[in-house]
Amino acid sequence: MNSTVVSSPAATSSTAPPPRLAVEVRNASVVYQTADSPVHALSDIDLNIGEGEFVSLIGPSGCGKTTLMRVIADLEKISAGEVLVNGVTPHDARLARAYGYVFQAPALFPWRNVLANVTLPLQIQGKGRAEAKATALEHLARVGLTGFEGKYPWQLSGGMQQRVSIARALSFEPKILMMDEPFGALDEITRDRLNEQLQELWQRERRTVVFVTHSIAEAVYLSTKIVVMSPRPGRIVKVIDSPLPNERHLGLRDTPAFMELAHEVREALADGHHG
């Protein structure tokens, strides 16, 4: 079943035109050919993501959330359909360095300190040592890690390691930040703190964010739009535009509006599973 996007009042107002599209997915499917039989990972995906939106993909394990994100990031190829990123193919967008990608695990080099981990890809891009260092220090400051430049990954907590990964992804100045369950392995207290810091970072910079999560509370707290997916073959069950205010804090989770939205997401997940 294809999704129906419910536009918010702001999006339909004559004084507030809808944002430009950062991502357009049209009738996209992904089929893996195996020795036994084809595996349908994604089926007939239609999705628009506007510039500056924070979009969470949520659904059961194996539903294709990460596959959809990897398709957008040019790490997977579609079997049918069309995908455009900033108006061009995902491949061209990748060549233009449109993406910053944060994986489930920090993927830091243990023999390089924090600063060296963040500067390495910048130097590979051809930036001079001084420019790469200045850029890295700027983005480490944005994620609250000033003073930890000389530390090694093994000297940092899991949450701090993930913040290094976010700083490294942001150092490219990407238009789109892709985050694949970046906080899934962390304890709840650390996860809450990083959710809050990520929300603050998005408020300051308003980059387009595509975020994969299994957590309803996390999706509701962070997102301007929540994309609910069905079990494999992954389809979009529902796209929910968040009615919550852009300025958010953790106390918002105890409000009736938050709980009502979480209930709507939970019902959509159940509908997708039974459907």
C-alpha cells in the first residue's frame, strides 16, 4: 500500500510554500537475487523529504529501513523506480558530497585520536592539514567535545564515540545527514541526552536528517515527519507529519500531544504488521 502524506497547515498555507524537496522516491523497489529465490526488500516506495526536515524511518526488524536509507545514499541500487537527491541521481549527489553518514557503531580507528579520526576523511578529500584541523575542531565543538581532541576512542564512553562520528559526518558540510540507529546500543540515559543534543543541533543548523530507529519515543521526539514501514517486503504504511512544536525538550514526552502521536505511530506499526 502506498503512503498518503498528510500535509500540515503550515505546508498548505498560502504564505508558507512547501520546502524544496531534498529526496524524491518514486515507485522504488529493491529485489535481491539469491540462489533459492528472489528476496523482495522494498516494494513500491513513494516518499518525499523536504529540505530541512527531520525524517525518521521506523518499522520492525528486517522491514527495509536501512535499505531505503542506503538507496538514498547511493550505497544500494534500486531494482525498479526512481530516486532523486537534490534533483540529481543518488550517485551524482554522492559525488557532490551531499551526504554525511552515521552508522550504528561509531567505526572509529582506535589508533587515531579524536582529532585525527575527524580530520582523516577531510585530508583524503585534499584539504590541507591546517584547514582540516580547523574544520574538525569546529565540528567537535558543535557536538560538545571541545577538550577531548587528544583522547583515543577507547578512552571515551559509547555516547562520546558516537558524537565523534556525528562530528566527522558534519565536517563534510553535507546537505543531508543520514543516521542508521546511531543510539540503539546505548543505555537509556545516554540515549536521552544524545537525543536532546541532536535535536538542539538540528534546531541550529536545520540540515535535512534521515534517521532510522526502532524506538517510537525517539522517532516522535526527534522528527518533523515519521515514516512507518511494514514487514518485508518493506512498504510505507503511513507518513505522519508531526504536530509537535519545533522547539522541543525531554519534558515534552509527558504531554498529551506527545502520547497521542506515539499512539498513532504504534497503531500504524500494528496495522502494517497485520496487513
